[in-house]
Amino acid sequence: MLETVVPKKQFLSDKAALFTESVIREMTRQALLHGAVNLSQGFPDFAAPAEIKRAAQEAIGADFNQYAITWGTKNLRQAIARQTQLWQGIDVDPERQITVCCGSTEAMISTLMAVCNTGDEVIIFEPYYENYGPDSVLSGAKPVFVRLHPPHSNDGEWTFDEAELRAAFHSRTKAIIVNTPNNPTGKVFTRSELELIRDLCVEHNVLAVTDEIYEHILYDDARHVSLARLDGMKDRTVTINGLSKTYSVTGWRVGWTIGPPDITSAIRKVHDFLTVGAPAPLQEAGAAALGLPPSYYESLAANYRARRDRLMPALTDVGFRCFRPRGAYYIMTDISAFGYANDLEFTRFLVKEIGVAAVPGSSFYRDPQDGAQQVRFAFCKKDETLDEGARRLCKLRG
Ligand SMILES: Cc1ncc(COP(=O)(O)O)c(C=O)c1O
């Protein structure tokens, strides 16, 4: 028998070699392996609203079981357009401006693939949601990072330096990604920060791609402003959002883009050939979800505020320095007090010895050293889960 020796890596693309598996998702696997309380990945461990589960069951019962229109069912697109007008005062044509995708994850990669050429630069605020790194690589773009600086006091805001941001814009800049409310910092970009970003986008003819998936999860009177509603941004913004976080259905995989018609046409083509479409019955349920009354969104935010205020003192108490989030459902912490060489060593110890899974801060930075003394905790969990996590973390006191 002929033996052929296949050199290792012969079949792998250069692109695939440029990034690793998601560290966040790996931490969930570690939590399962070690029986740890999972405060790592951002998914709720409590029930989704009964109304929308019923709507999904009814949609399957009514045989919404075949491919939907590739860019999304009419009902869902109409509901998105209606709510975007209600919440942000933005007029959207559901026929020409919305593309429903398999989660905002696919919405982001489809958008970047639709707009980026090899060598284009994409500005990303750092620390950043880890998907944006691989998204840039896969779309051929070069990420250019602008630092969000942690506040000096635990109660302060993460900020960026205007000069640093200005310096990141130049002739090769194609787009800037703005995630507000922000994962992992909990920052909610202010209107004046967004106006500065707007001015730079207009001056340099740059597209803004916003990830607004935590739009309704806000604390301490923080207000969410969509970049698309600022003067001059309607035709140069792609807004990304989805069902995952607002309706506690991260496993449903329904998200969307809202953008100008010409960019939407390009996104729709990429989306069609990547996935054909998002799950049809869950899109119907999504249309029902978007019709929930204002009280739903008020209690969503109030319940998350209570969870934040439950976990944060427990973390502070055992030695973490917490940066108070104004939105989203994560607490970024500084772990210097524990004297560990780096975040990976510390989170390994946490998951194996303490029984709590958290995300190493380095996974949110290009240079792991920059996040080596930071760890992120998710608080989208039941009170019992948070309390059990806090109980286990008490062992750190010793
Ligand atoms: C900022 C941000 N964008 C997108 C996602 C993923 O969203 P989806 O479930 O809609 O793909 C997450 C999930 O944690 C996130 O934190």
C-alpha cells in the first residue's frame, strides 16, 4: 500500500491560522468540565418570556418550517422597522434596509465581508468583544485599535482619548465598529462621544458599524443613543441588533442589520450565500417578541440592575476592583490584589480550585499583556447562581 505523508497544516488557510477558538466559549466548556458556576459566557440561565416561547411553538405548529425569505420574514422586518422608529426615531424601509441574519454574530461578519476589501482598515475600541478580531481577519480587513481607558475611580467611566481616535482615521480606514452598551466594559457611549465619532466618520468618509445588542440593558439613568440617528449618519451606518440579549434567547440565533439600501443589497448577497437564512419559526416568534409592552423592557433593565448590585459587592468584598457597568451584563474587574502573574493563570485557578468560571481579560485585547490583570464576570444569571458563585469566591479571602 502506498503511504503518503501529508505535511501538517497543508490544508489550512492562512486566515484560519490567524486566530484561536473563542476564549469566552471555551470558558463555558471549562465550567462544565469542572462543575463550576458559570459566570463566563453571556447567556441567561433563567427562562425566556413565556409569550415568545408560545409564539415559537405556534409558528412551528402553523408550519413555518421552510426557508424564510433569505433576508428575513416580512413580519419580523416590519416589527424591527416599527420598533426602530419608536425607540430611536429612525425611519427604516423594511423592504430595502433590513437583513435578518443568524444572530448579530453573522450580521457583523456579513456586513464586514460586504464592505471590506483586503487591506482596508477597521477601527475597533479596545478592550473589545472578541469576535471583532476574527471578523476583521475573515473579511480581509486590518483592525486598528483605539484604547478605552479604565476609570480612576470604581464609579467612573471608561473613556477614549480624542487625539488617539483622530490619529486612527486616515485614507485606508473603511469602517469603525462601535459597541454600545459595551461588552466587556459596560460603557454606554455618550451623545457627545458619538458626535465626535460622527464628525470623524463624515470628515474621512468612513462607515460606522454599530453593535447595539445590549440596547435595552441600561443602568443609572444611562441613555442609549443609536449612532444612525445623529445628523449625517443615516447613510453611513449599519446598525446591528438581535433577539439574543433582549429576550434571553441566545440559542435562537436571530439578529439583523439595518443600513442604507445599497449596503443592505451587498449584505443580503453575502448573508444568502453564507447561511441562506435565519430559523423561520423563530423569526415569527421574534416579531411577537418585539411587540412586548414597555413594561417588559423596564423590568428587564431593573432585574439586571438588581443582579449587578448583587454580584458587585460580593466581588469587591473578596478583593476584586470592579468597574461599575452602566449597561450590558458584565462586570470587568482588576485582579492585581491577588498577586497572580496573569489572568489565564488566575482564571484557571478560579475554575478548578474555587469552582467559578470567568473570562480572562486578555481575550479582549490584541496584546494579551494589556488584559493580564483583568477578568470579566457575567451576571445574566439567577440569584441562586450569583449567590453560589459569591459563596465559592469567599474562599479567595484566605
Ligand atoms: C457585543 C456582542 N455582540 C454580539 C454578541 C453575539 O450576539 P448574537 O447572539 O446575536 O450572535 C455578543 C454576545 O455575547 C456580544 O456581547
